[in-house]
Amino acid sequence: MPDYLALENEVTRQQIDNEKLKQRNKLLYADTDDLKSGLDAIEERARNELGMIKAGETFFRIIPNKQEQ
């Protein structure tokens, strides 16, 4: 009986892990589809991850003012 309960718990844990991985895979597939379907997703990724700036654009960095108390 203890072996059965241990295996039952392991199956439940594995099912939860599988669901998390399925969700992650859905996000990855959606991201892949976006990248395949258009340049907008590629441009957005280049801007966010690589700091891309188009010709004629001006880059501004806004630094929050930290007030000491």
C-alpha cells in the first residue's frame, strides 16, 4: 500500500509538471509563429533585446529620480 500511495503522488506531481510544460510550449509556439509571420515581431524583439534604433529616430533614456528620505 505505501508503494501505491508513493506512485500515486508521483503521477500527480508529474501531471502538474506536464501541464506547466504544455503551457510553456504553447507560449513558445506562439512566439515562433509571430516571428515567422511578420517583421513586426522581429522588430519588437530587436528593439527590446538588442536596443535597435531606426534611422532618423532619436533614443531617449528616462532615468527615474530617486529621492532620498
